[in-house]
Amino acid sequence: MRIASWNVNSIRARLESTLDWLTAAQPDVVLLQELKCTVGDFPREAIEDLGYNVALHGQKSYNGVAILSKLPLEDVHTTFSCGINDDQCRFIEAIIAGCRYISLYVPNGMAVDNDKYAYKLAFYDAFTSYVRQLLSLNQPLIIGGDFNVAPDLEDAHNPTVFTRTDRILCTIPERQAFHTLLAAGLYDGLKLHVKSLPDQQLPFTWWDYRAGSFIVDKGYRIDHFLLSPQAADLMINAGVDRTPRSVTRPSDHAPIWIHIKH
DNA sequence: ATGGTAGCAAAGCTA
């Protein structure tokens, strides 16, 4: 099975490139983030025409997540208990072929002194609690999404950003929150795969639109697949698909993917 | 240190 996750930065602005990418990459399961539209405005028919079942959680202008699947989706949920800003559409979960999938869009945080930064840390806390419950089931669990954290020095083009206390995506509390989530018992799928190969660098997944960051490869690795032990056992390959980041009017994120035994 | 671009939606907010 081919599993992909992609922050599209507006599904309507990205519809043509999304359909092109789906046709070329042929993923069986797709976890999407930043739809930036309501359920009613989602281009459901165009995607269903490519053979996908659709489950989505959308709102006007911001956020929004979806799961596309060639196999039937069961047991769909669109919330976990965070306690604040629960009206923001950042989570959707479904069971597909006996495996639980979550599409996650973690708050960006904006700036260290911003209320959104506190929300981001609270979101990590609450999601970690939820993941601990899921992991106690001892079942395959695949979480894909935009985590808005570069976990380690190799996950940013310029490691000196980690010496600054004001650089969003890279501050110590954000990275600690991410590593606490991992420590609940999840594997970083991309890292697990790349580190099993000789002399491979971890690829970036996001490049700022500004200052031509993609051309000079000044990126960050902030999109991740996090896997339960039962899912990690199934993984056979992983990577980043830079092709959709290279087209005209791209998303600022590239799709990430894993292959699992089915 | 600053400012650089993009999407939504119609001026500023978010990223």
C-alpha cells in the first residue's frame, strides 16, 4: 500500500496539481492538510472520479484536513479532546483495511510571544494523551501530517536556527513537545527508513515561499509520518516527493510518503 | 535585523 501525506495550502487553489499528482503517484491512502475550505466547497466529485472515498473536516478560510482512500473508510472521527480552540479543523481519523490513520495539522504557533504558541504546546500535550490511549490498543496506527516542528539539527537547512529562542518551528519547547509525543511509543517513519541506509540525508518537506527558498533548498523537515510499532513493522520504504513543489503555483509543502506491506 | 511570498477574501490574518 502507498500512503501519502500533503499540506496542499488550499485544495481549491491546488486542485489541478493535486489531481495530476494523484494520477501520477497513485497513492492508496492520502492524508491532506490545510484544505482552507468548508465541506461544501471541497471538490469532492473531481477526487471521487479518480477512485477515492473521501472523509473530511473543513472550515472557512483556514485549516481543514481530509483522508482519501481507494479502500472503504470506517469509524471516522473528527475530534480529540484538546480543550481550547476545538472549533479548528486540525484532526481526522479513520480505519482503513484494519489500520488506523490520522491526518493532523498542528498549529503553527506564529511567534513565541503569541497566544497561538501556547495553543500549539497545549495541542501537543492533548494529542500526546490521546495517542497514549491509541497505543494501548497495540494496533497499526499511522499518523501523517504537518507537525510544524523541525525535530533535530539535521531538519533545518541552517542549524544555527536552533540556537535562537525566537525561531518558530525550532524552539526547544516545540521540539520537546514533539519528542514527548514520540516517546509515547511512536516511530518517525522517514527517519527510521533513511537512517537504515548508508550516507542518506533526511530530506526537507517545507520551503518558505519567500526569498526563493526552494530553488536554493533552504527548507525544513516539519511534515512527518509517526508510526505505532505495529505499523513500523509494516513499513518497507519512505520518502519525499519534490515534484509537486517544483510546478507553477505550488504548495509550500511537498508530499511525504511511505509504503507498507498490506 | 529586516523582509521576502502566498491564500482567503475583501482589510487584515495566517502561514
